[in-house]
Amino acid sequence: MPKMRVLLGAGLALAMLAGCTSGSTLRTYSMSYLPVKDASYTVPRIPPGKVAKKYHRALVRYDTAEKPGTIVVDTKAKYLYFVMDGGKAMRYGIGVGREGFTWSGVARIGAKRKWPTWTPPPEMIKRDPRTAKWRNGQPPGLSNPLGARALYLHNKRGDTGYRLHGSPEYWSIGGNVSSGCIRMINQDVIDLYERAEVGAKVIVL
């Protein structure tokens, strides 16, 4: 995926911008990983133990200067926070960019898609010729790399090429695994999709 042109390279500056700290867990939603019927698909259950419990969706105490509806992505801790009222946030485990594909910055949700089509960018096809068969787009489905939902990150120049998206590879959550996009468990990205609005601020630390 192409890197954002406007990046805030200083992690400290972004941390100050987010102004956030995480606290105690109020509720964990481990039972949310049962099969989910969605459109014409059935999202499979997540086998117990295949995703570390610390990465299960949880309602947590969260102190931040950001307004409710903001998304804060902590790439080091492998968490995504959806800021809520009352000093709380919904926290999700994520997979982030592997070495050479990490980034930080501020963006906004420019669009949202249910069961999106995945189109590998030219640079990805060059790195991995096996993806060339999808140069015109891989149809939606359970094996699609974008999973059940995708939230498209934009900045002032338009589409950054980065996504917050589901993934069939639930076992990759908690790892440095992507080309810069933020991976989520399909059940979690469905939940986030219903909460997050187009135009919402996204801070990637």
C-alpha cells in the first residue's frame, strides 16, 4: 500500500495530540466471536485460544482529549480504540504493518464498505506476482483480504491507500503482518463499522 504523504514522524507529537491513556477493562466481549450471519455470508467462529484474550474486544476506561467518535490506533500495543462518552472506549486487537510498512499520522474515514472488493496496488503486485490475478479486483467473500468491512482512510490529498479492515486471518491479530493497513477480526470490524461515521478522525500512533 502507498504510504501517506503527510506523516507525523514524531511518535511523541502524536501521543500528545491523542492525549490518551488506557485503563482498566470494564467488560470483555469474548462471546462475540461465535458465527455471524451477515448478508449472504456466515463469518466463522474464532476457535478459542487462537487469538490471545488480551486482544479480544473490550470496553475499557480511556482518558483522552479527543472527542467521542475518534479512532486511535496504537500500533505498538496492537490496539485500536473507538473513543466513547464518559471516559470510555471500545478496544479491539489489531494486526499492523510489518517492518518497512509502519506509519503514523492523522486521517479521516473517507468511505465505508460492506464486503468490499480488494484491488492490490501496482507496488504489491510487483512484490508478489501471485496477486496479479486480482489486478481488476478480488470479489467480496470470506477469503477476501479486506474481510467483512473496510473503512477507507483519506487525508487532504484523498485516498491514502490504507484501510481499517477485517481479515480472514484472525490468527494474525497482535502481529506485524500487513503492508500498512490495520487488520481486525471480522466480528470486530463489523462492530466498529456500526459505530464509526464517515468523516471521523483517525489517529495512528
